[in-house]
Amino acid sequence: MKILLFPICFSFLSGCANYSAQTPNYDARFGDAVRQARLQMTINPEASNNSDQAIGMDGKSAKETMIRYQDTFKTPPPTVNIINIGGAIGGK
């Protein structure tokens, strides 16, 4: 029984060993779809080569905006119940 078991196991294992050689077309193009999607989502791929300053807010306004933005995570605004099901609109 052991004599027959060894060749059968060897044949099963050798069939799995050459799996990558069966898919050379897939392996050569692996990741192309992700790279193509990333390039299509980039508006200006050469933006890092532009050395001009960004035109917009001055430094003080930008700093206060960032502080206000970060404070919204510390104390988020209260939640408002918009849907009033089965309740009175004006009071009791």
C-alpha cells in the first residue's frame, strides 16, 4: 500500500508545482487595471513639477480654518431629528 501511495502523492504535488508557467499572460499584466485606474483619476500627473505658490488663503485664515475643522471632531455638532413620525409639530 505504501508503494502505491508515494507515486500518487508525488503526481498530485508535481501537478501543482508548475502552476505559474500556465498563466504567463495573466502574470505579465498583473496590476495593469489598478495602474490605469489611478492614472485616469489623476487630473494633472505633472503637478509635482510646478514650483509656483498656491494662490488662495493667506496663512492666518488657513490656520484658523484648520483649527475650526479639527475642533469639529472634538465636539461634533448636535444631531437634529428631522423625521417627526407620530408626534405633534407645534408642541404637546
